Amino acid sequence: MVVAAAQLIGQVQTIISRSIDPIEGGVITLGKMEAGTIRNVIAGHAHIEGTIRGLTQTMIQKIDQRLQEVGAGIAKSFNAQVTVTLNQGGYLPVENDPELTRRFITYMKQNDDVTFIETEPAMTGEDFGYLLSKIPGTMFWLGVEDDSQLHSATLNPDESAIAKGITGITGFLESRMAD
């Protein structure tokens, strides 16, 4: 099963480059593999874990479909059983409501108290994505002026950004209520 797992990993690496529109984007990372029990016995099983990301739930489902197809092909090729399970655990992609986001950006750009910087879309895996799948909304970066990655031990955000964020959001909500 080590050889079958290696072939599966190699085939999975082609899904994004050969099956996904590069403009739409997607990521597959296989970060964990376990197989066998000792070095001189052919492994009877293998277990691989990873993550997939996409800008939309539709993209994630397309990637999952391709994973299922590749798994079925490896199963047939190696006369093995392959089970592919997608477990998002509530971490859906962040899909901002287009109209609300447009209005939010317009408001923030016109607000003299806000330093607005437009960013590229990100394949963010957040529990906020689950909320956006139920309630129209928008997610944005607050801008905490730190060079460290999010979730890193060295992240030291400028906490004064919180008050600015609250003021900006409050102003946006008040402008919406006045409409």
C-alpha cells in the first residue's frame, strides 16, 4: 500500500494543475501519511490526510469530485480499497455577499478616518465562512500592522486598530440604517 499511496499522492498533485481553472484557484495539501508497521513487511494499509482550499464551496466540491475519481482509479489500478472522505468540519470558504461587499468597500473608501487598502481574494479557511453560508455578510482584514503570519507565535498586532475597526463598522452600519 506504500506504492499505491505514493501513486495516489502523485496523481492528486495534478488535480489543481490539470483540472482546475487557474483563475478560480484551489489548493490541495497532503501533509500526513502513515503506512505499515515495520520496515521489512509489505504494508497492508496506508492512511493519508490533507486539506483542500478553494475560493468557493463549488470549487471545493469540484476538487473533492476529482479526488474521488483519482481514488477510484488508484483502487482499480492496485486492486485496493480507497476511501476518500471530505471533512470540512464547518470550515467553509469565505464567500462574501457581492452587493454588501461593494457597498462596504465604497463606504470605507469614502471615509476619511479609514486607510483603505484593497487586497486580493484569499483562500481563507474560517468558521466565519459557515456564517456567511447562512447569513449574507462580508469579511475584511482589519490591518493590524504586523509582519508575522496570522496564528503565529510572533504575531503582535497593533491593538489600536480595534477601535478604528469598531468606528468604521459602526459608521457603515449607521449609513445602511439611514438608507
